[in-house]
Amino acid sequence: MGCRCMWIKWVTIHESYGLPRIAQECRRYLEMKGIRVRLLSRQTKKAGHVYTLQVPLAQQEQAKALLRDFKNTLK
């Protein structure tokens, strides 16, 4: 049997600036819907902290649709 390991191509679907609350809520929502998610953070000189929400390329369209629905419920 060969190794079935594959590299995952991650794509960014959301960025937040400041506090991580919104990015974390989006992450939790997508994970509950079965989407693999990773949340990255970095510090910038101008914006402070930037939080980047990424999903596998194969789940990008589904994740974007779910995230759009989730954001509409917050309005």
C-alpha cells in the first residue's frame, strides 16, 4: 500500500483585525458544519493583530457559502 498522505492547499476565506472574537466564531461555526479550518495570527505594525481563517481548497466554495450564511445571521 502506498502512502495516501497528500499536501493540503489552504486558502484564505476571511481576515479580521484587532480582536480574534469574530474569526474564532467563524471558525467554530465552520467546524460544526464539518469544514476543516485553521486560524493563523500575525502582528503588523499598522493594524495590530491580523487573524486569517483558512480552509482546504477542496472545501473553499462550501465554506464561503456557509460563512456568508453565518454572517447574514449576525446582521
